[in-house]
Amino acid sequence: MGPRGFGFRAVVARDFADIFRNNALKNGLIPVAIDAAAHRRLVAVLTATPAAPVTVDLAEQRLTLPDGTTATFPIDAFAKHCLLSGLDELGFLLSADDAIATYEQTHPPRVTTVALATALQ
């Protein structure tokens, strides 16, 4: 069971390895990378009050501490869109089904595989 299975919705750190970041995003977990000063403040607040509420606003890309201190964090635009829309990569493609069908109807195929299959028979 991954972090989402235990109720985690975000992970906050100074940095993430690419593979962790990508896997987290694919599993609906928000990797919140904050700068060193914000991280020190977060650790200080949580050391003093371990149950202090920390808010992650994905739409605004902002982490807010109980004292009102905020830090921004980067996130890939596509991943942000998918997370906010509740989509994975396949869901995103399926949501564009009509646009894909329209494109395919108005553009001739670039590769003809039928002629090759017929020639091989």
C-alpha cells in the first residue's frame, strides 16, 4: 500500500528525486518542494506543535503554515491539471476522445498499413 493508502495527500521536502516525483504524481500524491528557509520554518513549527495543520493549495501552488507563513512550490502544468481534474494520463486521453476523433477525420493517415498487410499475404 502506498502513501495515498495511508491517507497522505502530499509530501513536503526540500527536493525530490525525479523517479519519486513522477511516481508520486502518477499516484495522486503531491510532491511539494520548498526552499531551505521555508523548510526550516516548517520543521520548527512541527517540532513545537507536531499536530499543527499545514495546508497545501495545489491550485495556487502554495503551502501555508498555521502562523500564516507561506511558501510556493513548483509543479508541472500537466500534472497539476490532471490532479485538479482527478485524471490520470489515460483519463486525460479519454477526455480528449472527441477532439482526437475530429482530428483523425480531418487528417489523412500518414502511414498506410493496409497496403503492406495485403502485399504480405
